[in-house]
Amino acid sequence: MSKLYHKFYPENIPKIIEIPNISLDINLRNAALNYPDAIATTYFGNQLNYKTLDEIVDRIATYLANDLGIKKNDTVALHFSNVPPCIACYYAVLRIGARVTLLSPLFLALEIKHQLNDSETKVLIVWEGFNQIVDPVIPETCVEKVIYSSLGAWFSPDPTLPGDPISEDGKTIFLEDIIPKTAPNPPKVKIDPENDIACLQYTGGTTGLPKGAMLTHKNLVANVEQGKVWFTESQMGKEVMLTALPLYHIYAQQLCMNLAVRLAANQILVANPRDAEELLEEITKHKVTLFPGVAAMYNNINQFPKVKDFNLSSLKYCISGAGPLPKEIQDKFEELTGAKLREGFGLTEASPVTHANPLDGRFKNGTVGLPFPNTDMKIVDIETGTKMLQINEVGELCVKGPQIMKGYYKKDEVNKQTIRDGWLYTGDGALMDSEGYTKIVSRLKNLIKYKGHSVYPDEIEAFLLEHEAILECGVIGILDPKTGGENIKAFIALHPQFVGKISESEIIEWAKLQMAAYKFPREIEFLDELPKTNVGKILHRKLRDRDFD
């Protein structure tokens, strides 16, 4: 079965490509040098070209290094929605050899505190609208400085020009004050693309709180190059990318933001990916050509009552990830637009894409396609993790390639199990068919899919245990009869002194204030004791059996 997939590879895509030995920010520098007047970002009608964006990046990088003392391998966190300063700050951090980590706009106190502390963040750059959530948390973290962004200046034709002072107290640092006052002269930092970490990308899992995947410059550059090759007809300086997926997610960072920069494309920034009308308006107005997304986004467009009032003929390529792409959604979207919509697969630990259906070659519904160039895969038995399985046998999907992470940050023991001899063990059950196409069959983890969001039980359990009344807990996904999808349920054993003194609804209300809206448990059941193994590990299977009964 070894490399069977190469026999069915599209003729116009090389199996092996050259990966440039550069830091990721060089792609932006090259775009600015070769396509200075090409539009880099479009945000509510306001545009920046690549020359201006690159200069802004230099100014922010200079301030971080010279004024705040950020050095190579320090961590800077960003807390934005899909806005131009998020992109500018991302590349500024990388330009001085520091590490970037992005916080979800949906995060609440416990989630923010964990990521800032675990990543050892020194500087946080945040939209001022998040200050009510962020400010109370900062004293409990290792953050030394906070830079706020007002966004208002980004509606100016040139954010590098001096404007009215924004900081009123003389102490609060605003990004929009810094940019015009700082010269674009960042220090020259030697970066080792293969070993130096560019991004600490946090992902949930089966071992407690979210872990930071250490993605090197080479990891990110490689996956961008692989994506560029897969979009076979993409043209430098001419593409228009719809960035509606949230930029804190690695899928959007790579397939939208970083691929757009590599192509010197115009990146259309959209705040709400669920607003089908806004997506349709942006596609029509800006003649979008590339549209990475998820099945729900394409389905929302399909179902929009006045979809035929919009001109979607500019669309060329659309990649759907983060879950299955039903055939009926794919067929209807392609009929409406004339674009090619294909399903792919990836995970944070792989920067993120490992597989995709060919855009110009043969595709297979119900599969995630073929491995990207320079990417190998195998299916191994779940028991030993070493025996390679045959065609159509279900086992664990393992992948190897230049996009595979260095490991989890400060998680040496977990890394030994996750990456073995260069192979990333994905935790996903899969099979390979007779033509080398991969089908994801099941998730080996206790992952819950709540309205399209990945919810990790161990993460929710770790947050619930912050409550003084909770002794132990187990979280599972249960059937939601209204939607046919999954809902989130927590089984909880209370400390003896709280038994009878706190209700299920009180804990739910507390949880609502502690974690993102898609994470908190919708149902709670009190137990005297949770079922456990001999070594004290909670048996989620027993909890599922109990709920089913």
C-alpha cells in the first residue's frame, strides 16, 4: 500500500516540490518588492497595498524590538477578529524572530489566562473592544505590556500618517499611536527556518487544557507552498482571497492569510462567516476568486433566498475543511457558482493541511483526497501503532512531511506518543481506498462536534474543576434530538460540603461566564462518584452508556 496514492496523482501537480529555506515574513517582503501597488487587504472598503502593509509591519516590529525589548523566541499574543492590524502584527512579530500566538475572540477569562501563561506571552496586542474581558486577567498572567488597537485609524487611506493622539492617560499604549511615530527600521535577526518557532498554535486534546503546537517557519512556509501548488491556476498579483474564516484558527492563517500574501493577493476581510448575505456581497463586489471555508458556509450561500441576485462567476477554487462536505452541498454550490469546491483535511499539528481532493483532477466525494506534495501517509493498527494496514482497513492515520509540527510546547511526554520516527499520529480513524484516496471514518478521541465547533471534553473538564464545588467531572457528547447533532453534557461529583447546596443550573450559569459560548455544558447530571479505571482515569464510555440507558 506504500505510496499507492502517487499512482493516481494529478498530472499537473508535482509529487515533490522545493520548499524555500526562508522565514515566513519573507513572503510579505517579496510581495511588497514585486507587487508594491497590489492591494493586500480590503476591510469595509478600505484598502492597503503591499508596499504600505510591509512598511507598517516594519514600524510595529521596530517598536516591539527597540521600545519593548522583544527578542528572538519571545512570545507575543494577538487578540483580534479579522482585521488589518491582526495581519500587520502577525508579520511584525515574525520579522524580529519572535513567536506569535493568537487568541480566539470567543475566549473568556480562564481560556485567555491559560494560553497567555502557558505560551509565556510577554506582550499582548488586543483590540480595545476586548478590554473588559482581558484587563482583569492580565495581573494573573506573565504579560508585561499590553498594546491596544482602536481600529479607527485603519479606515484611513494611509495608517502610517500621523493622526490625532488616541491615548488619553499617557500610559496606555495604542498601536495607532505607535505606527506613525516609529521608524521602519527593525533589527536584523537571523532566523533558522527549520528549527525556530514562528507560531504557538493552541489546540485542544485528550490530555487536559489546550496545548501549543510549535509550528516552525519551515512548517508554515511548506504548507503555504503546498497550497499554492494545489491551486494550479492561481496567478501572482491577480487573485482575490475571501478571508471569512477566523484568523485565530490555523486553517484561516494558512489557507487564507498566508497563502494570500504568498500570492500577493487582495485579501477581503470578513467579520462574520455566518452572514451569507455579506459573503455574497463581498464575492460579487470584489470578484473573489479563492474561497476557503467549511461546509456550513457554502450551505448558507446555497440556501440564501436571493442567492441568484449575486454574480458569483469570479470564483475559481474553494476548499472545504474542518469536517465532511456533503455531496448535495458541493453539487449545488458548484452549480450556482461554476467554481470547483473540494474537500480537504488537516489538523493544527500539520500546519494544517495534509490532504485535499484535486481541484483539476479526479475527486471523490466522501474522501479527503490525496496527500499534499512532499507528504507521506500510512494507516496503522490502533492496538500497536506499528503494523501497516491494507486497503480499506480502518486504523489510525499517520502523516509525515515538512509541515508537521516540531511538537507541543513543554509537553515532552505527550510528544513521544504523538510524533514517532517523524510520523504524526493524528488520532483519527481512517482508511485508504484502492486508488490511494483517504476516507476519515471516525475520531479516536472523545471529540464533541457542537454546531461545527470542535469541543474537547478534557479541556472542558479542566475548566469545570476550577469551580470550588466540583470534585470530579466527565464531559461527553450526547444526541440533540432537535438538531440531530451533538450536545455537551457534564457528569459532576461535588465536594461533600456542597452537596444539596448548589444546583445544576447554577453551575451552567457559572460555566457560561468562564468559557466560549460553544463550549459550556448544556446539561449537567450529579453523581455520587464517576466511573473510573483502576488507575483513576474517568471512563467516558461508561458515562455514554449511562446516558444512553
